[in-house]
Amino acid sequence: MITRQDLKQLQSLIKVPALSILLPTHRTSPDNKQDPIRVKNLVDEATGRLAEEFSSRELEPLLKQLETLVGEIDYPHTLDGLALYVGHDFAKLYYLPFAVPARVVIDQTFATRDLVYGMHRAQRYWVLLLSQASTRLLAGTGETLEEVSDENFLMQMTGPGATTALPYDSDSSYMDDRHRRFFQQVDRALTFYMQDEALPLIVGGVVRQVSFFQEVSQHTPAIAGTLGGNFDKATISEITPEVWSIVQTVREAQRVDALQVLDNAMSAQAVVSTIEEAWRLAQEGRGKLLLVEKNYHIPAILTENGDLELVEQAGGTEVMDDAVDEVIEAVLAKGGNVAIVDDGALSNHHRIALTLRY
């Protein structure tokens, strides 16, 4: 699953040619039977376009990377979208829990905008499952959970009481302290994933270990709910219903809070309610909280003065396919927050509202 860290890595890579292949995929049969054909067609398109611009010698390393990456696609377990990024010395694929338009992009940087937009529209969160045997981290996007498997997680407690015997004179307080120290280590590792965004955190584990983690964690303000039990061998499908129940509660609370913030800003006359004004003030860094109805999309262009001007339909290099997502990105880039609310919740605000810092 794509994370902010992944996006930073992709956006930092600048080397021609950078090949991006994106397409919508399907989770179930028979629709997913067509996915390999769609991938092949896009790969053929990419190969043809590359051959027009670069020599065979220049392309050989990239095409080998592409062939290997395509061979790794697990079609029976795709989600709603697929993104492949390939360079001479880089190749990575992502299964996306949101759809993206099918396209091939060849540029000096990878095409990440569709991923950014999809992440903005979905409720994202982390699930930390505590255990001295195998502490697990899962990334959540909507109802989709994906196990994080990297240099940090799974994480196993080592030393006395775990991989070696306890000292002969140890008591229960000694083991409790060992657990606290281990969960401090877990918490430090978690910081890497939590540092860029204030996403909700759901913590699971036996009650005693969850309590120890809460004692030592720097991330307790982010904890949105807890799950009791041993999850060492739990499958993602078994975990998802309990997690999703908490996430729905969190999401509803966020919406209620955001609408209350909007009401307060209206009383203080610190809010704008058109997309054009929201864009202008977001660019100035004045946006505090942006509220957007979840299905509000509208194309626009930028004028010579840098103002937003709405147009009838998307299409063409001059047109922003969705100006709403551009405003979202501008608010986030300047340190503001974003809340996606139900359709109709902002009917008195032209479907978008921006509360102001000053």
C-alpha cells in the first residue's frame, strides 16, 4: 500500500527516462481476468514510445527491470488500482485501494499525482498489533489493510524472557520492565511512519501489553481505539471487521468535529466558501482546515495571474482535471488540514469551505 514515505521516495527520483504505468484493476473474478491484458497493452504502448525516443542500448536496463516487475504482479490479489514505476536502477509496483485512470507517462520524474489524489480521498490509518513474539504494523486505507513488511516490522522481542532464559532471581516486575522497554523500541520504530501525517492509530494486543505500550508511547494522542486479543496468527480478513468498526466511528467523529470547527469559523467570519477563494488563500498559507464533500470534483485552469478559473470540462494539458484535489494539496503543503465530509453537508458553502488562520 502506498504511504507518504513511498511518495517522497518516488518524487525524489529524477532521472530520464522515468516510466510510470497506471491502471484500474479488479478484486474479483471474472472482471480481473482482463487485468493482465490491460497491463500487456500498456506495457506495449510504453515500450513503443520509449523506442521512439531512446536507443536499444539506452533502454536495455530499464526494459529488463520492467519485464521483471510485470512478472511479479499477483493478479488474483490486486485491489482497485495498480501503479508500476520503472527506471534504469529502480522498479517498484503498488497495489492501490482506489482506482486510477489508465495511462503511460514517460518523463524525468515519476507520475504520482493520481496516487496523491487517491490518498486524499480515502480514510487512512495505522494498525499496530502488539506481541513480544511478532509485533505487526498494518497500513489501512478505507476497508483495505496491508501488512507492512520491511526492516522494522515484523518486530520481535529478544533477550531474557523472549529468545533467552530469564535470570534465576527474576520476578514478574522484571518481565514487565522488559516488555516496557520492548514497546519503547516499537514506539521509536513507529515514529518513522507517523512523522509525516497525523493519522489515527488503532492498537491491538492483550490488555496488559496494550497498557504497557500506552505508558511508554509518544503516540498516545493518535490512538483512536484498541483491540483486545492475541493477533500473532490472525489473518487480515479476520482483523478487518473489528478494525473497520473503529475506523467508521473515528471517521464520523472527525466529520462532526470538522463541521463544528466550520460553525465556529463562520461565527468569527474566518471562512471562505468558493473554490476560487479557497485556492487563492491556500496558496497564501492562510488555510487552517479545508472541508470538502467527498464527491465534489470540478475542472479548472490557472490564469496568468495564478488565479483559479473553472471550465466546463476536463481535457488538454492546460486544464486541471480536478481543481478540488489541487486545493487539497495546496492546503496540506502549507501545513493545513483536510476533512472529507458527506455529500450535502456543505450545501450552503458551494460544497467546499476553508477556515482561515487569520
